[in-house]
Amino acid sequence: MRRLLYISLFFLLFSVVMSCSRSVDRRLVHADSLMWTNPDSSLAILNTINRDSLQGDENQAYYALLLTQAQFRCNIPLTSDTLISKAVDYYSDNHNREHYTRALLYKGGAYEDMGNPIEAIKWYKQAEDNADSTDYRNLAQINMRLGMLYYKNYASNNLDLNKFQMAAHYYEILRDKKMTMVALDYCANVLRITDVNEARKYYEKALSTARELKDTTSIYSININYALMYIEDSLYSQAKKYILDAFRLNNSFKENNNYYMLSLIYVNQKELDSAKYYISLPDKSQNTAYDSLLMYKALREISLCDNDISQYRKFNTQYNRISDSLEHNETKYKLLDSEQEFDKSTKSEASISLGKKKKIISLLIGLLLLISAVFLMLYLKKKKDSKRLIEELKSENFAHYKELNNSLANLDNNFSQTMSSKLKAFEELMSGAYNEQQDYNSKEIVHKLGPIDDNDSTFWNGRMGFSPT
């Protein structure tokens, strides 16, 4: 009967385990496995899944997480946080820490795409706070996204550098050469303003990795950034070498600032026609703030070469206006404040939590002391009661002993002396038994209690009426 019960329990446990293993849709698991190496394929798989066909809240949340992540990874702008919020809500009460970290990360990504970097940073910081210390992939992504937010909004203060360095560290652990290269390139971009020598080291590392990977797009981009470093340091000959090396790759990916950089190089080398040619190529309606800054800088230099002072003043005013707006970017300060506020809040919560822990520990210690005191009192009371009982027993037994000893005193001397010596040994044993502090020689006393020598014929003389047979 017992064996049958064990077999039934085994099959019940086995069926539960199998049902749990089947609870997650295999298509979602497959899409997740391709997410990092091939996000396009992952997105294609997710797009073939009818969401209504997914059974259970777990599959619905997993789908919401993966679809948001795949869109973000494929550079498809996220226009709402509704979908990813379902994953955040589900995993917040779930024990899957990695999925919850990812959900927080891509909710931040959704806000970043929607043009709300202040809200984005809050979710990125929550993701960072929740991430396990060995969750290198998510930690790398979180640091990369935070670094990009600061970098794009010119909120350096070394925060962007720190984030890019941490991202590079985690990508190196993951042996992800592609993303390590990207993080190193951004480290160099930040450092080129403050430390050219250190920036050069990062650029060389990034370029070496790009060449190893035969990644022409990255080689192009790093060369452009390298050239910009020399432009900012007014070393136009070195800048020209790197930007022309990039253009020789015949890469179709050319941004507006690339042309403005070439224009700036040529005007400083007194090649005015080339400078005017390159500045005329880009679609200026597509300029970013930084593109416009480079454009007005080049136009200002061209005006000086043309001796057109009025145009120079006009372009210089525009250049200073954009430069000031970037320097005093309101979003920049809000981003910095947002991180600081989050860190302060986290420390405050940690402090409150620590305070609660200390209070609980103090209460536990107090409770233990109270329990110890009660047990000590009970022990002392018990010991006192035991001592009283021992004293009573001792008094009673010694009374019997004295009575017997007095009786022996009236008998024949030989018998009386022998028995008295035995009783004396008993007295010593009794005294030792009733005194737990006394250390006595038990062997010696036992020897005294040894058998009476049968050859001693005089022992039984005068034995209270007995005579030897």
C-alpha cells in the first residue's frame, strides 16, 4: 500500500513538472534565443504569433517583453509604453528577476524613444538597481543606454564616460567584441575634449577591434570621430588623414557633420573652393544641433577668408547661440538631477530599511536577553530546589548512618572496628555524592569497602550472638 502511494506521488510530481515545463510557449523561447545575435529574425518570429493564441499570463507578459525588445533592437521607434507596461506589471510580482530587469530596461527605452529622457532615466536606474550582479548582458545594456542619454544631451560631468566604461567592462566579460568596440569608441568621444592622449588609446583599441571584425561601417565611424578629435584640437592635417581614410571606404553612411568637418579642414588649409563645395552638399533641414554648430563654425571661417565681416558676424552670432544652448541645455541638468535624486532616494530607502533591520535586531536581542533571564531564573530556582532536596536527603541518610554507628559501638570491639571502618568509607562516599564541588579519590574509598578477609577468624567473635560454623 505504501509503495503504491509513493508511485502515485511520483507520477503526480512528474506531471506537475512536465506541465510547468510546457507552460512557456516554445516560439517565444526560440525568439528570445535569437534576440541578441539576430534581432530581425526574432522580430519576424514574434510577428507570426497570434497573441490571442498564447495561453496564460506568463506567455502574454513574455510576448510583450520580447516584442518591445525586438522593436527596440531593430531601431523601430516605440510610440507607447502600454505593451511593455504589461510585462513590468507581471514580472514585478514574479520571481523571474532577469525578465523583470529587462522589462524595466525597455520601458526606459520606450520613454527614450518617445522623447522623454527624464522618465527614461528613472526606469533605467530602476533596472540597474534590480539587476543581479552577474546579469552582465542587462547591466551592459543599462549602462550603455544611460551613457547614450547623457552623451546625446551633452550632460557629461564624467557620468557618460563612467557609464560607457562600465558597459565596455561588461561586454568584455561577455566576450562581445562588437559592443565592446562601440563602448570604447564612445569613451574616446567623451575623452577627446579633456584628454587627447587617453582618447587616442581608446580610439586605437576600437579601431583594432573593428579591423579584426572587418566591420567597415565601424571603421568609418571611428575614423570620423578620430578626425573630429584633431579638428577640436586645431590639428587639421591629422584630421584630414582620418576623414579621407573614412571616405575611401566608399561607405554610403555619411552624415551632415562629415561634410562640415571636411569643409572646416579645407578652409583652414586655405582651400576655399573645396571648403565651399563640401558645405553645400548636405540637406541642412536634417541638421542636428551639433551639425549646425559645425556648419556655422565652417561658415564663419569661410567668411573670414572672403573678408566678409558682416557675414562673419552673422554666422558667429548663430554659432555662439547654439553653443550656449548646448552648454546650458535644460534637459542636461534635469538628467543629472534625476540620477542624483534616484540615488538619494535609493540610499534613503536603504537607510530606512537598515534602520528597520537594526530595530528588529534590537528587539530580537532584547527578546533573547529576556528569555535568557527567565531560563537563568528557572535554572537557579531549580538548582536551589535541588540543593534543598539534597540537604534533606543528606540529613535523613546521615541520621540513619549515626544510628547504625551508635549501635556498633555497643558490640564487640573487633567486629565493631571492622564495620565502623566500612561505614566510615560509606560516609566519605555519601559526603562526595552530596557535594558536587568535592573532588575525592573514589578508588581509594572503594578499596576501603573491599571484601572482608574470610581467613580472619577473629572477625566473627562477638558478632551479636553468632559463632563460626
